[in-house]
Amino acid sequence: MKALRKLFAVIKKEFRQLRRDRITFFMIVGVPIGQILLFGYAINTDVRNLRSAVANQAHSHLSRQFVAELGQTQVLDLQFTVETPGQLEELLRMGEISVGVFIPPDFDRRAIDVHRPAAQMLVDGGDPTILGVANQLALMPFGFDAQSTVLRNRTIEVRPYYNPERRTAVNIIPGLIGVILTMTMTLFTAVAIVRERERGNLELLINTPVSTAELMIGKVSPYILIGLIQLALIVGVGQLLFKVPVRGSMLDLYVAASAFIVANLALGLFISTVSRTQFQAMQMTVFLLLPSILLSGFMFPFDGMPKLAQYLGELLPNTHFIRLTRGIMLRDASLADLGQELLVLGVFAVIALTAAILRFSRRLD
Amino acid sequence: MATNPGLAIEARGLSKQFGNLVAVDHIDLDVPKSRIYGFLGPNGSGKSTTIRLLCGLLTPSSGGATVLGLQVPGEAAALKPRIGYMTQRFSLYGDLTVYENLEFIADIYALTRAQRNRRIDELLEKYDLVAQRRQFAGTMSGGQRQRLALACAVLHKPELLLLDEPTSAVDPKSRRDFWAKLFELAHDGTTILVSTHYMDEAERCHRLAILDRGRKVADGSPAELQAATGMNIVEVLADDPVVAQSALGELTEVASITQLGLRLRVLIPESFADPIALIEAKLGQHRITARTATVPASLEDVFVAVTQKRQAA
């Protein structure tokens, strides 16, 4: 009961201070809107090893040869073999694969028919880079074609899912939510404790009965609400200006975002306990922000990155959050489909908050 | 450490070292309850560090202290609700109003809503902040801020109040009012430890310790200290005090000379008999006319005497 009163005292104080800080207010509203308008365009790169699955219903020598050649391009990493196109779609929706190759039962006959594509590629068109790669792959000359005198347009028909118009914004904006929240949330709390230290407030605070946990949780709580406001802003502007859909459940999106926000706030608090000045805290935040942009799958397709970069990327909350937002917003995936990503964020938040509380010293030496 | 129930603070050999700097060097303290105890010393004498050690904010390098019967820093958590601390720097929130600051502190100490409202009204009245109730703390004058800081420090009615140079940024009128409040608090049973570098403030304390470069060089009541300087103080009224000062400076017996307007205050250790004769002989040698008289020691003389003694040693 007493703990709760003390906790609310800290929360109330934070809100009052926030309300009066114009720069903070600018960060809450200005940063998301500015960024969303800025990031209109993506950067395309070569992509390799896209996780993919094959549903080969032809079971013929020719079709197996075709699959082998697809694998040899190294563009696709054929991880799963399934039976039906429905299963491919399921894997696609769950974010397990970005490309599904469907080989129909009449593949051998289609292969010699100039007018009909022999196979179909189901592509997560949410990411235009991947879609571009799939399109190029579809133009690949296929072995059995060499003897043919007839020029055929395409061996494979490409069917983009989720983003039929191939608009970059559709892919960028779900990712941008993560980038903006990483930037603002981490920074807010990264400077929180240091600022109180610099202004001398901390010396008074640590001489009161307020516990470290009360102080930390009280500092984090108001920003959860602010993070959700930012989310609403970005999604709203995204829908309004860039026609970015939210195909999944809005509730799922907010739940996922809450976990992500807490993870970043806790990380910020940890930064705050290790830095001595606000400037140091900001530098550390930027140091964290760059990989969150470059290695999280926001800018470059995650699967296309070198293995080491992927391992690093897995350590960043933003990587997991981007999978969640793209899944929920573009592919109508549910939290159940993406439970693992949510779990990672939760674990991350608990570890970071615990580390911050343990690291926080109630002494000055 | 044996704890004397009449003492609020008992420190033995309390030391704090920062790298090569010995900020507090084996200090022993006995601070009686319900009294105002002063720390007198220049900047860098270890006043703030000692106060922080006593709050449990710093870990001593050696030695230890018992505050209100609790060991610091080990039992600091239990001590926090029972002490009030006013930092040297204004440490409340400049972007919160007077009322909001008080409210925050009250909630931090987990007062009930009714207790809180009653106590805040009482404090606003008592510390003359009713008109500033809605003013941002950051826009207030030094005196107002200091009253707010004191109000926040005593809000939870602590048994012990630690004040680190509370009056360094306020005008003389505010200082007088502030001290009146401290006496009221002491009268009501609060023990007050206050650091200062003002002699007139030190004189108001029931007891005080003089600190010099981390060491306690004297302690006692102001009267005791003034009686035990070990110096004769001779006041010299000369037409040209500057010339007189340079002449008297030749005397190896003189511990210190301070000019106050036309007067010089000359400190000579008691081991030298007849200081007046000594001074008049010297002035006569230089054909300087002056009137001389021995006077009782002021606290400033005490301060000069004890710090000089240590330099000599």
C-alpha cells in the first residue's frame, strides 16, 4: 500500500514534468511525424538466402531438377518441404518463410507450354526488396529451356502476397514504428536518472524511503502511455498518407508494442545507470539506435544479411518487434502465430529492468 | 560501538578517501540530541563529505558512525525515514510548483492524504510560502527556495535534520529567519546538524566542530572554544594600520594579524607573557603611534588559532 503510494508519487511527478517540457513534447509528436515523412523510400540491395519452402506436387524428375536449380541460385534457402499451396501460405503468414515455391502436378506438361508458367512463387510482397529478388529469379533461364527454340516469357509466375501494389511505404512504416519507439523511448529514460543526478535531485531522492524499484517503475510507467500515443500517431499517419493497412488485430499490435516499449524503456534506464552525464547517455542511445535501424530488418531484408549480423540483429528488440508489426499489420498474423517474438521482448524487458535496478546505487561513491 | 542514548550521532575514526585525496580524516563526533550542532570550516574542509557519510550516502574508507542508534551505511535504509536532509545545492524540482514539490515529498514518505494536506497547509503557513503555493520552484528567490527546501526536509517530522550549508545563497534577513526556524525545531526535540562557513552562524550553535582539510581541529560550545584558544588577542588601533601590520609581521611570536577597518587583531600564543608590551615595543621601534588593548576571543579568532596551530604542527 505504502509502496503503491510512493510509486504513484513518482509517476505523478514524471507526468507533471513531462507536461512542462516542450522539447519532450516535440519528441513525442514531432519525431514520429517527421520520421514518417522522411522515410518515404527504401534502399534496395542484393538479397540471398531467403527462407523459403517448396510444395512439389509434380514429383517428377524434371520438377526435382527444377527445385535443385532454384536452390543452387543461393537466392532461396529451401528450408521446408510441404504438400499444398495452403501450407505455403500458412508458413508465409507466420513469417517462417518469405518465398514459397509451388510446383503444380502438371509441371512437366506446363514446362513445355510456352503460354503457361510452369511454377508459381508465393512471395511476401510486404518487403519490396524480396519481391524484386523473386521477380528476377522468375526470369532465370531453366535447363530444359535451352533446347527449346521458342522464347518463353517466364518459367515461374510470381504472386506477391500482402502488398500487391509493391509500395515501399507498406513495408517501411511497420518497421518505422520500431525505429521511432527505439529512439524516443530509450532516450527518454536514458537521460531520466542522469538528469536527476545532474540537477542534484537524486541526492535528495536517495535519502528518502523511496525504493529503487519504486523509482524505476515510476519513471518508466508514464512513458508506456506516451509510446502508445506515438504508435497511434504513426499508424494513423501511415493509414492516412501512405495507405498502410492494419490487417491483423489492433489489440495485438498494441500488446506487442507495449512489450516493446517496456523493453526499450528498461534498456534506457540501464543506460541511465551506467552513464555519468546526459551527453553520455545520448551517445549510448545513438550507438544502440544505429544497429536497430541497420541490423533489424528495417532497412535491409534480415535474411539477406551475413550470419554474424543476423546474430547481432537477434539481440536487438527492434528486430523482433519489426517481425511482429509486419506480421500483424501486413500479413494478418496473430500474436499466437508470433508468440516467440513477443516472448523474446518480454524476457528482454525483464532482464533490462532487473539490471537497471541492480545497477542503480543508492550511494554517491 | 557503544551507543550513548543521549547522542543522536556518534562517530569514531570516520574517514573518507577519494583516490589520493583524504576528504575526511579520522573524525570523532558526539552530537547530543535536540541540539543544534555546527560544522564550521572553509570550502573543501570535508563538511559535505562528513554529512553524506552520516546519511549513509557514502561508504566510509575506515571508521564508522552510529546515527539514531543505527549503523551507517549498513542500516541506512532504516535511517532514511527518520532523517531529513537538505543538500547544499537546491535539489527540489524547479519545474514543479511549491505545492507539487511538497506533495511529491509527502507521498514519497507515504503520508496519508489527510495527513498530507494538513501538513502541507501547516508548512506553507509556517515557512511563509502561502503566496508562492502555485509558483514554480525554479523561479523563486534564494530565500524562498531555501524555505521550501527546509519545509520539504522537515515534512515527515524527522528526528534528525542534516543541513549542508543551507544559508550559502541567501540574504542576511533570510538567514536570521531561517535560524529562528531552526531554534524552534530544536526546541521541539529535533537534532540539527548544520554546516556553515559563516562565523555568526557558528556562534548560534549549541556546539560546534571546526573542520580544516578533513580534520576536526576543535569542538565544544562556542563559549568553551573562545575560552580555550590558547591565544592572547590584542587589538591595535593605528593611524596607518597597513604600516603597523608590516611592522608587527616581523615579530616571530605573532601567530596571525587580521585587519578590520583601522583596527588590527593580533593573535599571540599564551606562552608569551605580556603581549601588549611585546607589541608596543615593536611599534615604538618603528615610531608608530597606536592604542592597544587585549580583548576576548571571537569565534573567528578561534578559527584562525586552530587552523594556524595545525599549519605550524
